[in-house]
Amino acid sequence: MSRDFIRILPTAVLLLALAAPVSAAPAPSVWIATWGASQQIPEPQNALPPESLRDSTIREIFHLSAAGPALRVHLSNAFGATPLRLTSVHIARPLSPASSSTDPATGHALTFSGAPGVTIPPGAEYVSDPIVYPVAPLADLAVTFHLDTPPEPQTGHPGARATTWYVHGDSTAASELTNPRHVDHWYFITAIDVLAPAGAASIVALGDSITDGHGATTNGNDRWTDVLAARLQRSPATANIGVSNQGIGGNHLLTDGLGPNVLARFDRDVLAPAGVRWLIVFEGVNDIGGLARLAEVPAARHAALVQSVLAAYAQIVARAHAHSLRVIGATITPYTGSNYYHPGPLSEADRVAVNQWIRTPGHFDAIVDFDAVVRDPQQPNRLLPAYDSGDHLHPSPAGYRAMGEAIPLTLFTN
């Protein structure tokens, strides 16, 4: 039997299983997010065809951060205009992050108010009943569910950098899927929580494609947030801290790009994750780059954009502080040479001005200088070649590693 996962006790005895001996008071505990992904309407090329979802089993694999003796799974129909009906939902340990096969000794059904299935209304999210299911730090978890009729539009996370498997029929409890098809996107699952000791908490990383992991390795879990999570788990002082990646590729602070703008998705993606205590804000390059992507614009429009970006940051800080979150600002990394944005001197000056504001004390509670980490010292408006994925905008896995390693863990111990 796996050391990471054990056969599950019934949900009804969860509290008894976790409680201290009868003669002692139960140890206090909290739920924290050990994994998360922002939801959006998948673009047409990233959505599954409705016929592929009808009477289908979908298996998705998630790389957790913090450990815990029990867990629960969040399922989302945030963007659906019709109900999401799941007839069964199972969890198990995958044989590998890139495999559709699971360890049969670790499989177990989830329930919803004691029932095996759930109907999630349009725009809503449901949380499974908690179950005793110990997971180790940085473990992988497969979640498998069966739908009868898919909702429209779909709710998902296209930038998964992880493989999802699907077949027709109900195979949720099967450890082997027969001739499954696959895509590298996630659908309908938004968070996984673990039970943790009192004082445990989670970090939300709010960002765009550089947080989502464009340029990272599919099924490799080498985004900068993954690197941070691994470092947190290696230190006893931070081992009870989870990481929830709320990056969306192509996302904007101010306007809807790919996914809702940051201010529109703030409550769902920043405030809602369980146990959130810290927020890392690393967003703005798509706003800055997009202003003059097709043609240069007057300097006055550049100045107005910078002020709008700074005002959005101030809104984020104010809303986070209202919920007692500590907010860490991350400087915007270089992107000169990008074939998509091809920034000129005015756009680079905008980036420099925004970064100067981020670095100025009094705006954020702390900062992480990603710009200084990945820029080329000889050409500070460009990524260091060793950290460049090749498009001069997104870091490579080596760049993501440098970013994740540059975050002081002391930010999360004070």
C-alpha cells in the first residue's frame, strides 16, 4: 500500500479519525488550498467537443503542494449557463503525472452531502464532503468524474500543462481507462483543499501566462509556483503552507482578455481559496504590451495606461487588506524582442515606470523583484538568454526555477 495514500475511512467518521484520544481535547485544524487553478470559458480550440463530454469519464491529474490527513475537492460550473451534472466522482493516486492509470489500492469515491453525484447550478461551485485521505507533500492526485450532459459554455483552465484523459461511459472507478483520448487542459475542477494544523495557510499567486506556466514542461510541474511550493515543503517552518496558482494565460488587469480581468475575478480567485493569507501579484505585462501591439500610440495614452495599471494595483491591495491578506508585489519581467508585442521605447518606459512604483515602499507589503532575477545584465530590457523560452516574453524552465528560488521564504514566516 502506498505511503502517500491509504484506504479511506467513511466520511461519517472523519472527525473521529482525526480527533485526539478521548482524554485529550481535539487538536484544532484548518482547511487550506493545496492546489488551485483559475477558471474561464475555454477558447474554441481548447474546449472539448460537446459529443466528447456527453456520457463521458474525465480523469485529471493535479500536483499538490502541502500535505494533510484529509481532503476535499471543489468543482466549478462558474461559466455554465446550464447545470453541470456529475453522476460520480473518484480520487486515486496516478501511477505517474503523465499516465491515465491509477493505483487501485488508493481509489475512493467522493460524496456530496452523502450522495455519489451532484448537480451544480449555473455560475456555482460545489465542495465535496471531506474524507480522510492522507496525502504527502508534493503528491499527485487523480480526480475522475462522469458527466451525463455537458453544460454550455464549459468551465475550465486551458493552460494546465498537464494531461487530461477522457472516454465515453462511466469508468470513474476504473484504475485503467480503455483507449482514452487526451488533451492538455483541465475542466470543471477549481481547487483541492487539505486539512492542516492550526496556523497553516495558503499563498495565492495571481498572474498571467508567466504564472500559469507558459514555457514550462507539460506534466513536469516546473512553473515558478511549483518551485516555490517545493521550497516551502523542504523547510519545517513553512511546510504547512499551500500554494494556489491563479494565473491565466493572456490575462489583463484592466480588460477581459483570456479569462475575466483581474478586478472581476478577484473575489473568486483570491479571496475564495481556503486559508489564504498571502497574495503575490504578478500581472500587467499584457496591459502594457497590448497598448501599442498593432501600432504606436501617443505618449499621453502611455501615461494614462501606467496610471490605470497603478490604480488597479492599489485596488487589489485595498481589497486584499480588507480581508487581512498580506500583499506581495512582483516586478514585471522584460519582453523586448517579443514577436507578439514587439515593444518600442515607450512601452519599455511604461514597464520601467510600473516597476519603479512596485519597488517603492508603501505600495505593497513586500516585493519580489522578478525583473532583476531574469533580465540580462547587459541588456536589462531583455530576458537573459539562459532564462528565455525562445519567444523573448516567457521564461524557460530554468528561468522559472530562478524565479521560484528568488522568493524569500521569510515573507511567509512573519
